[in-house]
Amino acid sequence: MRNIKPVKVGDFILDGRHIYIQSMLNIHSDDIEGNVKQAVELEKAGCEIIRAAIPDMNAVKLIPAIKNAVKIPLVADIHFDYRLAVESAAAGVDKIRINPGNIGSMDRIKAVVDACKSKNIPIRIGVNSGSLEKELLAKYGSPTPEALVESAMNHAALLERFDFDNIVISIKSSDVKKMIESYRLVAEKCSYPLHLGVTEAGTERMGLIKSAIGIGSLLCDGIGETIRVSLTDEPIKEITAAKDILKCINKRGGVKIVSCPTCGRTRIDLIGTAKKVEEALADSDKDITVAVMGCIVNGPGEAREADIGIAGGEGCAVIFKKDGTQRKIKEEDIVSELLAEVNNL
């Protein structure tokens, strides 16, 4: 386990004991009502930290409006203009995301640090392979993991120069392997909390696959305190995906569905049944494993670790429990009977 320097974001503490799910608002920054509505929806869906783009002074108005509507922390995403960071801090934002290197002169960086210091606001240094400094590109030839980490540590040093260490770091790349290697390297070099994500991961299908590999691998290594599954899709889907990733590696509770891939022995509509069960239990907070298996071979035998499950037969199925009890049911009753048993657990 990493020795993590705790950083407080709103009422949350990033210390590795809990992995926080983050997403970003995608409504135009001029639309305050729309951003507030989306922030509320994200909070209800399970988002724990929300980030909003603050591209101009008018967008700073988003901060109090969103803060009044949700209880979870709000991050201001800022590029180039240090005054936006200073005003966002004054407006009550919980964290600021910048690249100190593109903020400008040292007095401007100091102005941001002073504003954050006065309100104990952390700064997330966001390094991206697509915006690596020219001198580092010249030195390494491409945005290698070593180049990305050097960039992050250089940015951190700019803040540390003003005795500021209330820092979170992210190093994102659309290349999954490079992203994993970069985070492993920076985890060895610093104790700051790390925000994980595969940037520009793509639409829902590939974005989820890339994020599951990148984020999941690092979390299994004990690396990462906050995560964002970046999708070219509705932000709500990012929350669902993040929850599923955390659930798969036992970082969150909730129902886990296991089901077999079907074969020639299958005599029931296992694919349709599994989908119905998964949909029905998507919002359940029961910390159990439910098995939906096609036949007796893959039923109580291979799924013996499940708390409850079904194994299909010839137009029928057997409901089995971890305690060894079993009972036969009709195929048309599988979903309703299984869900009733789950509710009784």
C-alpha cells in the first residue's frame, strides 16, 4: 500500500480508504439551470465528486448555484487564466484542477496558491499526453510515461515552491498501457493522492473496456483515490460504469451477477433471463452474488460460491442457495421466483 498524504475535498478525505467516483458536467457553461439539473442527477446516481468547466468569468456563477443544489464536492476545471482559479476559490469551490505550467508567471501561480491556501482548497494537477510541454517532448521524443511523470512532478514543484502541498495528481493518456505505466511510476515518486482515468477513451463500449483495464489494473495494485470513467456519452453512464468496475474488484458492495456464456446443453432462454435479472437488481444494495447458469454442470457446482442462483433444465430450472437448499421451478417463473428469493435474503 502507498503511504498517501491525505487531502480533504469538501467533506471527503482522499487517503485510499475509499475510492471516490467522479464525473464531469457536459452542459454548456452558460446554462446554469441545466448544469444544476445534471449535477443533481449525477449525485442521485452515485457520483461523489463533480467537475465543471470554468472557461470564463461568467461560468464562475455555476459554482454557488451547484453548491446550493448538491452536497457532494465540486471541482473547477480551469486552463490558462489564473484569475478564473482565484475567483472560483472565492466562490466556494471545493477543488481546483489546473496545470500550473500553463497558468503563467510565478506571481500568477502564487496568486492561485494564496487563494487556495486561504480556504484550504486542494489543487489537482492534471497532466495529459496530448498537451505535454515542448521541452519534454524534445527530451523524450514522445509523451512516454517518464515524460508525463516528469511533467507532473515539475508542476507539483511549482506549487511546493510556495509551501503548498495540498495536491492531487492525475496523468491521463488515451493509450491504456501508457496510462497504467505512468501511474505506477508516479506512485513510486510521490505520496500525493492520485485521480485515475483513461482520457479520450471513446464511446460507451470501448470507453468502458479501456477504463476497466486501466483503472481496474491500478486499483488492484493499490493505486488511486478517485476515478473517472470518461465516456463520449451521457455522464450518468460514467457513474454506472465506475460502480461496476469497483464492484468487480471488491471495492464496493452491491449485487454481483455471475452467469455462464451458454453452450449446447442450455435448454432455457439464459441470455434473456440473465439480462432481466441484472436489470432488476442493478440498484440493489445487497452485498450478495447471484448466479444465472444454463445447466446443472455450471449450476450449483461451478457457482457454489454464489449466495443464490438458478441452474436451467429442460423448460425448467433449479433455485439453489449457498446453504445447500434447492427447489425446482418452471422456466416462465425463473425471474420472479429468483427475485423473490433475493428479496428475502
